[in-house]
Amino acid sequence: VAVCIVVPSVPTMPSEVGHHHVNREFEEKMIVDAAVKAVESVFRTTDRNRIFAVTVVMDGRGKVGEFEAKLDDIDAGRTAHRHGDRVHTHDHHPQWKGGKKADEKKDDAHGEEEEDGEKEAHAHSEKIHAIYNHETIGTSASRKEAVQFVNILAKDHEAAGLKSPEEDLILLFLRCDARLKESEEGRRTWLDDVTDALILTPPEENGDPAGSIGDPKKTNASPESGNVQSQQLQPANAVSFNVFFSSTDREGNVVLHPPRVGDTLGFDDELLPLPSKATAQDMSTSNGESYPAPVTNVATALRLATYNAFPASDDRLANHYAADLELSFNLWMCADGIDILSSSAADVIVDPRALSPYEKAELPGPLVARLVSAWMSGHGDDAIASGILGAVAKSSATAWQQKKQQQQDGGGGGMKDHTTSDRRELADKTLEMKNVLVRIASEAKQSDSFPTGLAKKCRPFLWYAANVHTKILEFPEGGMAYRRLLHSEIEQQEHLIESSEEESLLPSKPLDEARMAIVAKASPVKLAYVDASGGHVAHPHKGATDENGRFGYVHDETALRLDPPRFEFANDDEHARLCKKGDPNWKMLTEKVYVDLTNHEAAERRAEHGLARKKRAKIFCLVYTIEKYHDRIPAIRETWGPKCDGFMVASTKTDKKLGTVNIPHEGPEEYNNIWQKVRSMWSYIYDNYYEKYDYFHIGGDDLYLLVENLRLYLESEEIQLASNGGQTLPNGSEDEQTPLFMGRRFAEGGNRARMFISGGSGYTMNKAALKTLVVDGFPTCFPHMHTFSEDVMVATCLRKMDIVPYDTKDEAGGERYMPFQPGHHLTYHPPKNPKDDWYSNYSVDVKWGIDHCAAKSVAFHYIKEDLMKRMHGILYHYC
């Protein structure tokens, strides 16, 4: 057996436990003393010859001399330890080294059997290994670190001939506030019972052709036999130990409170621990000798190979309870489950004072979001996931409201009737907090250790709810929807999920002939990043400067999204002025153009819970300006800017607070040299952000972007199909892509052979188009020309490589990218001879009037500060 014990860190400030403060030094001493007792209990209750290693991870601590000395005493045998059926201690004497006399030969380590109470000294190999993490990494990461050490140690033993590769290891996760309970004299030990439960005889030996996984009664494997064959048997369920709680009576005597047969642990609608009971059916199956536990608790034994095969190991699950939930989900949905052996010696005693409630029973909202995002991801699990996030949000909002009322009442904390406004405030705050959790769940999927693909690797959470933790069906939020899902056969759900991949990659509608011709013209591009910087010594790859003018500055493009300023009107007068009805802008934005929030939120939910084929498209938004017009940037930052996954303003001065970045370029900073400015901007974006984003949009400082509509369009089947060559949809594993250059198409001088995209409302490129432009285009395509017509130049360079502007009109023929204000497009009508006006002459197959704009338009131009706030207020219902 390999035992892993994590000793969590204590906060540097006094921590609040219950409703009073606990001194940090006292708390530290309680935890460390409990950890020593936990280690001692392993050696006192387990045959030392069967202990492979005891790994203690001291999280957030350096070495502590007293703790080290106590571990040395335990390892040397100077505390009670077990050999076979005997428990004894060694003499602590200077002439003994490691419990053995210095000149004594190792051959007679054990000597003759002792009389009762006699102390014996003999050599012991090192069993205890302490890992010190000076920086706190949390329980889940600490457990992983401990198991990695065990795996390395096992390989070293195998290489040295001390362990056979076929020899199995049992892994015990023991919480540091628990100690293994000693067996009655003459009884089998906990390890005997656990071994029988975890290692089963082969099917040909027990007459069971399918094996007996999960039923400890069907095994006759003997852990004492030493037969290597016993190490090659089938794995069964993990074992969760029976938990005894200790307390002290008035006389100072320790009193143990045993569990009742059938006691288990589950969780409530906030994923917080909830005492539960095994069902009568579960109890009758094994006559009460064993029964399933939805969630493991305090001590868990499983095979090392089972743990190593787990598909999920999220390093961000910081406390014991969160780590145990993930362990439980792994065991139930990806392995064979968890049993409690009620009549076994697999018992632990918990000191309820030693560990804080945070470690044992609390689950902060961000950890709930991570677990929900990972495990309730598909198979119809979105109803319960939404319910859990909603319950957590409501609880947090209630606590926030109560604290606010106490502050308003001067800390009196008296009860008060909730008015309608209170209930509305609570509902609004609940929605706000749920949206925060939804965002955290979505962003969690981008973190390094986040589990992915569980829907394909493991059973659905729906199965867990129906077969293991049926209390889920009683949850107030989501439970009813879940019960409706259960009326459908789970096998049918799995069949739908495992439908033919070939069929799923066929589009519901092919590209039309004109769009297919555009796509077919371009050659696929390998997506792997290619360094085109040349060492950042010359334009256009020279890079950006910081606020002090030093090159090498890399802008944090996520800063605005993570900390957006609040949008609000300055006062009632501004609200009345900017929300005034009746003008053409109001008419276009209320009668035709809208933000598709319904489908956006549905897509968010699908992505959060893993129901979508792909993750949501990540969009980088680039705005260009000069220092003179920095006063235009705050309106963008308050409205559409934070909706982009990445956002940056390329300028002539770096201002971190404003998000502007100075990107020098060849030639002077002037209107007639914008082409060189754009070359340097796109090169900077490619060099620093290419691998992190899917699409890149550029526009001026008077651009208004409807980001939700843009994202839905880029995620649409049409664009996904076009980016994959136009025949089949991508499956997510592609290493190449068809370049797409998207925006408002103009025919230069009416010549459709010279199409370009208007720079006013900006243009959007996928990864393949950006890479082609920067890596293949810029070095040879007018590298030193000075001109204002950057939009024409970009189109010309891409056209040289057979990439032409894609037609972005919607199915009704409305344009998505608009070069003027909404009201202008409503009122504009072309002259009788379209060639008499440049706009009608340059436009390609458009409609006029209210049908000129697509209902789900993505961009408008010439939008200054007041109109930007006005549009935002109308589109997002602030007006």
C-alpha cells in the first residue's frame, strides 16, 4: 500500500471558522499534530512489510524541525508499529541507528519473537517521504504530486529488482485529520479487508465468466499468500472508509461516535456535503456487508493503476472536499464506483477540531463552476448544471443582501419583511452572480489542467443521477427537467451521442455556387505557427514599446474582458437625450437590426456544459487610432470592447490604463502612410496572439461592433464549412484551414475583378488568412509603399495568393458589415444611374432601405462617442 496524506496550508491571516477567529499558530499546531497522528496510525495498524511508502505533502510550508523529528521517530520504529500480528516499539538508544545496532548484521533483522510488551530493535527501510511545497498548490495538485512520486518510486524499485511489474499497489488517500482505527486483537487488518475488496480472483477461478467486479463477497484472494498471481486479478470498486468521530467528555476521556450502518455522503443542490443513507435495495444486495457511496469521504482506497487511468485531474481544486468530489466522479463515471465495507476493519477516527470547515465541507463558487463545467458536459446534463449554478448564485446573493441590510441597520441583524424591491434586488443579484459563475465555468475550459472530453470517456452525469445519487432528482432547480430526461432510455441518449461521425460532418445546406467558387480558389494553409519576426529587429516585426519607449512590450489583451468598466448614462439628462426615439438610427435599430442574445446565451450554455461540437470562437479585436483621438477609446471600452476575447488599441502612445499600444512602423505617422501602420499592427498581432485566437477583426476608433452577432456568424455552419474547404464540416482535429477574408465587399471603381473590403466597419480574418497575409504577403507585397488605402492594399496582397473577399450577406441579402451609421443605410437610395454615386457603384448585389442591413448586422462605421452609447443603450435595452 502507498499512503498519501496532504497537510493543507493555513491562511497567513486569522481564518474565520464558524463565526469566530482562530489563532493561526494554534490552527497550524492542530493540523500538524493531527498529521503526525495520521502517519502513526498507518504504521500501528498496517504490517510494515506491506507499506510501500507513506508520502506526506506539506502544502504551503517549508521544513519544520519538530515535525521532521517526529516523522523520523515513526520511520525508525521508535513509535508503535506492526509486523504481522505484532505491534511493538524499538528502544531509543544512541548506539542504535535507524532502530538497529550499528555493528549488527542485517541478516537477523527480526530476531526471535518477543514476549508481550518486550521492545525489539531491528533495521527498517525508509518508508516516509515528506514533500514540502513552499508555495500553496492545493489538495488536488498535492495529491497528484504525491502519486507521481509513488509512480517514480515504483519504477525505481522495479529497475532494482525490488518489485515485480505485475505486483499491484493499493493507494490510500488519508485526510490529515483522520487516523486509521486499530483492529481488535486477532482480527484482520484494514489492509486485509481492502485488498480482498479491490483484488478479485480471475473469472476461471471463481466460475464467473464475466468476473465479479464490484462485489467483494465473490473474492477468495488472499493478501497474505504472496502469490504474484493475486496481483494480476481484476480491479473492483474503490473503498470509502467508515468514519468514527471523536470527542472528549467532561472527565477528559475520549469518546468515539460510530457510524450507523447505511450511512453515506452525498451533496445538495450547491454541491455541498449532505448526509445520506443507502437504499434498502443496496443494503439487501450484500446483506448490509457493503453498499455504494455516492461521494467518498476522509479515507479512500483504490488501486494505483485505477488512479493513473483517471481522465480528470484538475489542479485548481484547492481543498479536500473539492478534490474528493472529483475523485468520486472519476470513480463512478469513469471506473467501477465506491463501496463502504460496513463489517470490515476499514475504519478511521476523525478529530473534528483539527481541520477547518473550508477543507472538509465548503465549496466556493469558482470550484463549483469548474466541477460543473467538467462533469456535467453533455448527455442532457445542462438542466442540472444550470440548477446547481443557480442555487449557488442564489445562496451567494442572499448572503450579500443580508450583509447589506445589516450594514444599513447598523449591524443590528434583525429580521425584516422582504419588500417587492428587495425580492427584485435579490433576483437581479442572483442573475448577476450566476452569470459570473457561467463565465468562470466557460473560462475554466481554457486552463491548463482542466479535464476535457469527459463526455466521450466516461458515463454521463445523467447515469450517475439515475443510478447512484438519486437525491439529485429532488433538487429544487433542475430536478424536474432531469426527471423528464430520465424517461428517455440512457442507451438512446448514448446512441445519439455516438452517431456516425461521417454523417455529423455533412452540412445541412451546401455553400451556394458563388461562395463555393470563392472558397475553392484559395489553397488550404497549415495552421502551425511560423516565426516570421526575423528577431524583431526591423519593421514590420519590430514590435511595440512600453510607456517608457522601450521595445519588447506585450499588451495584456484580456485585461478589458476580465475587468470591464461599467456602462451607464452620466445622468438622467444624458439618458433622455441619447434614448430619444424617432430618428432613422432609432428606427433601424428597433425595427430591423438587433443583437441575437437568445442564441448567444444558448450557445454559451452549450459551450459551458460541453454540448457543442467545438468551443466558442475566440475573437481578437484590434482598433487603430492616434494619441490625438484617445478620448474616443473610453466609449469603446464601456460598450462593445469587453465582449471581445482579446482587445487592443494600436496607437502612437502606450497607455496601459486605456489599453493603447504604441506600434512603430516604417515612415511617418500620417494618414498617407496607414498601409505601413497596418503592416506593423498585423505583424504584432500575429507574433504575439496568433495561437490564442480563432478570428481577428480590425477597425478604426469610430467602429461599433455587435460582438454577439459576429461570434454567432463565425460559428455558423456556413463559415465553418467555408473554412474547411466547403465540402464537410471540421471535426476539430484539422491542422490546416481555408483562408477567409470577411467584411463589406466593394468593387473598386465598379470592377468586380478588383474586390476589396471596406476598412470603415473593419474586416475579419480567420487564422489561415492572417498567417498568409503576414508570413507570405508582407515580405513581398508592396513592402515599402506609403499610401492611405490600406483596405485596398490588404485585398490586393491576398488576391495575389488567390484569397478574395468572402460574401458575408445573410440569407435575405442584407449586408452584415456596414460602412455608415444605421440611419444612413435606412435613408440612402441610389441615383437612377448607380455609377453616378461611388457607394452604389462600388456596392455588390445589395438591397436598399431597411433591407440593406442584415437583421444580425455585425458592424457599423462613423460611430462617435454619443452615438456609440446611444446604439449600445438601444441594442442592449438600457434605453
